[in-house]
Amino acid sequence: MSSKNVIKYNKASRYKSPWRAAVRFVLQRGILKPIIYAILNVKVEGKENLQKLGSKPFILVANHSSHLDVLLCTFSLPWARAKSLAAAAASDYWMDKFWPREFTRSFLNTFPVDRNGKNRYGGLSSRLLETGVSLVIFPEGTRSRTGKLGDFNPGSAALSIRHNVPILPVTLHGTYRAWPAGKSVLYIVRCPRPRVTVSFGVPIYPDNLTVEQLNKKLKTTIEKSLKQK
């Protein structure tokens, strides 16, 4: 990404822009969500747990094994929760080229994360939380190539403690079978409407927990939920 774009995407205010949210509502809820829900058989569980989040911004954390994951996490939230929601996206994969960057930005309000140590966006996730923007973060850092849960990076736990915001654990079932890493988008339509489930867990608050303890609790929660299916 050019230096000009780095500066532009480093501004937290753009992620809470009312006119961008209005455009995103039309693109996301009016176009992309109906397409995804027509292709997949989507079941959403645990919506009652969203009422326990309160009014603060939150960090949605989920297991990650498919490009479908961020779409389903976002679409399963009511618009009141998703309106000010930004999804972490690997800069080297999604943000350094024009079309992937503009697609994800327009539909999902993505913010860039460096995985190569350059740290061009240092502190952006904190600035977003401070301005009231909730985050979607996949702590595994990349899609699982086997469908199994990988190690969790402690970044989301650290953010939760630093800003005293809850983590909403989300377990995604069936997305690896529906569209695993390495397969083209045509793989999704190989069978009629593959079944996927989005399970919202009880929000986890950082009270009196260390980063290590919170990160472990988060992984254990999602791991246990995965085994229940």
C-alpha cells in the first residue's frame, strides 16, 4: 500500500463515518448477505447473549478456517451492532492491492493489520475502540488449513484488558467444509446449501484477568463449543 493510503487508512474517524455506514448497509445487507444466505444454510445460535454486551464497544473473536468467517460473523449481528464494526484484515493479503482492499473496505469496513513486522498501523485497533468502533479479530492470525483450532495470538485479550471492553466469543461450525483455504469460490456450490452455524457465546469481561489468563479462557471457550457439534 502506498504511503498516502497508509495515512488514510490509519485515521480512526473513517471507520465510523455515517455516510460510509449508509453505503455499507446497502452493499452488505441489501446485496451480499442475501447472496450468501441463498448459497448457504445459515443457523445462528445464542443471539440472547448479545444483550449482555452493554453499550460499550466490544471485540468479536472467532475461530478462522474460511473466507466465509468474517461475512457470517458480521451478517449474524443486528445492524445496530454491526453498523460501527470494523474487521481486521491482513494488510499483505487484502489491503496492498486495489480491488481486494476496496471490496473489503466497502462491504466490511476492514482495517489493516501488518503481519510482516512493519507496524505501519501501530495502535489503530486501540484508536478504533476509543472512538466507539467494535472489532472483529481472528486470533489465529490466518485461516486453518485443517479446520482444527490453532494457537491464539494474545492481541485481542490485551486490547480487551487495556480498554476494559468485553470479548464476544463466536464459534463457527461448518465453514471449513463449505469453503476451505486453497479452494476457489466455486467450491461453495459443489453441493446444495452447505450447513453452517454461527454460535454467539456469553461475553467475557476482562475483570481481574491477566492477558495470558484471558487468552486461555477465550480459546478454551471456543474449543469447547467446537466439540459440542
